[in-house]
Amino acid sequence: MKLPLEYNKLSKFFDAVGSGSTNAVNSLIGKILKKHKIKTVLDLTCGTGSQILWLAKHGYKVVGSDYSPELLKTAKAKLKKEKLNITLFHGDMRTQKIGKFDAVITIFNAVGHVSKKGFEKTMRNIYQNLNTNGIYVFDIFNINSLNSKDMSSLDTDVTKKIEGTKIHIYQYSRLDKKKGLLVSCDNYTLQEPGKKTKQFKVKFPLQIYTALELTNMLNKNGFTVIEKMGRDGSRFSDKRTKEMLIVAQKIAD
């Protein structure tokens, strides 16, 4: 997996470049879990803990796992500060087997970091981590709603000051519909007090899908789609919903 710099080298800036819709997404996830009477949740891409902290505070029994050791360090620090007892694991969502849960989540386009074959492997692994009739909740960009001529809505251009370091972040994307890829081009400029300016650049692909393609993949790997919506909770539209959230249920063994 080729990952953004803030997953490793620039991990302390991860939350600064994260989605501004975290609270809304967490609230939506909470509504979905409540609707399906979920009690235990495994977050296989927990990052710095945005979902697991919220869920734990709202009464769910939660376990977190992530591919990045650096992001897990931040998550552990947050848990300590909040005095929350949540077990964290370092592992790959394609292979990490932890136990049986009512729900598994992978949020904020996390599954886009693996190939299509990798995502199918992830689905099969998630199946093994779910209780009978458990649900899998995830989000990803909807390729049918994206136009290669108008990608500006996905751009990020911000300047922030974090722990004394001034950071300018410029991110833009390019769409390759033939390959089903959203290629992110990330540029960071860091100015630490008394030091020379540092610049970092990286490009990485995000695998994206149509809703139909996801439905077929999930069906093939032991799931049935029971809900489909925008990541903001809006009604799904194949041509207008840019970020879709899928709820799939494990088909009985």
C-alpha cells in the first residue's frame, strides 16, 4: 500500500488534514449501529481514533486496529488522556483476525488504499471477524459521480500552525476512470521555528468503485447490501453522490 505521508513520516499532522465532517460521520454511524442493535464494534482502520473514541463514549464495546504504527501512537495518547480502556492492535485489514463482533467499520475511504483484489481479501477477512448476521460499514468515492474535468471540489489548500510548526497543505486529485483510480497529489510545506523550510511531495492512488461493482463484490464474498447512502446520510444517487456509505450484512455461514 502506498499511503499518504501523514500516515507515517508526517503522522503528527494527520488530524490537521483529516476530514472536517468527522462529527457528522460519527453521528451517522451511531444511528446505523443503533438501528441494527449493535453492541460490539471492530474498527480495522482506526487511525488516530476518531471513530473508536466516539463509539466508546456512546456505550459501544470497541476494539481498534490500524496499519500505521505512528497513527496508533497518537490514538493511544488520546485514549490515555480521555481515560478510555480500548484495546488497539497493529495489523493489516486484509489479514487481521481479532475475534467476533456485531459490526466492523473502515471509514474515510480507507479501503481505497488497497487494490480491488486486496479489497476482496479484506471482505473475506471481515467476514471472519463478524458474528452471524453482523454488519460491515464503510465508505468510498463513487466513480460514477466524478468528472475528470471538475475535481476542484476535492482540493485542499490550508495553512495551520501545529505544535509551533507552520504547515501549508495543498492536495489535488486526478481521475483515471479507465483504471478506477483517484490519484491524490499531496504537497506539504513545513516551517519550524529557527529551521529551514521543508517540502514534501507524494502521489498515491485511491481505488474507487461504482455502487453496482461494490454490490457484486460483496455478494461474491459473503455479504448482502442492506443500506446505501451518501456519507452525509443523504439519499444515494448514482450520478450525484460523491462519497457513498455502504452497510452490508454477513450472509449466514
